[in-house]
Amino acid sequence: MSVEHMKNSILLSLTFVALFSAGCAGDSSIAAKSGSRPQLPKTPPVATGTLQVFSEWDRLSNSSDSVWIRHTDYSIYDADGNLVRQVKNHNMGPDSRPVALDLPAGKYVVKARKQGSGWVSVPVILAPGNTSDIYLDDSSRPEPMPNHTVQVIK
């Protein structure tokens, strides 16, 4: 093999290695992106409704002889009877309004105390964008507002 032929072979080999290496390295911004987490498709937002349970009144007092009332706590179950949530049904301080709770639209059962009757189970259907008001406390009831479903349990 001649020296000239060896030079050409070496030059050809080096050219091949250089081209191959450049193709593997590629654009560094692409390499950085390929190492990041894959983008998952965004899930659509869940349609929700609001639940407000006017459960039995509970009288509370503090050491300064102040007395206020609040609604008693209750539980929410799904249609299969599984516990979804236990609700502390009062705001801090003397605000006597029950908690307004956003939940995925669907069918539920509320187990709460009814004024003077003890524990009751109330089936509830929460519609998307609607508020379901359940009255168990024998209080005066406001006029139904738009997008509100009212259940009065006697």
C-alpha cells in the first residue's frame, strides 16, 4: 500500500468520524428537550356543583359567657355508600352560615342531624354550576336564587 493511498484512507476515515460525530451531537436545545418530561394531554376541568347543608343548630358558649349557634357537622357519601368527605359545617366566629362546598357534579347521600329528629340521610343530585341547599334546621328559608335547588326536609 502506498503512502498516498494510506493518507487518503486516513483522511477519509477522519472525515467519516467527524461527520458521524456531528450528526450524533445535533442541536443541544433538542437534546435538552428530549431529557425533559413528556407533556401529558391536559385533562378537561371537572364540572362541579355547590352543596350547602343547613343542619341542626348547635349552641356554643365561651368563657366570657358569649353564646352563638352554628350548624352541626355532617358526612357526604357517594352513590355506592363510600365516604367522600366529613364536613365541619361552620365558619370560625359568630357567622352562622353553613359551609358552601364545591364537589364534582353527581349523586350523593348526605348524613346530617335534623333539628329535633336526630340523624337523617338525604339523597342529593349536584348539577354542574348549580347550588343545592338542604334545610334541616327549621330556620326561615330564603327565596330560591337562580341556579339553586332547595330541599326542605320535614
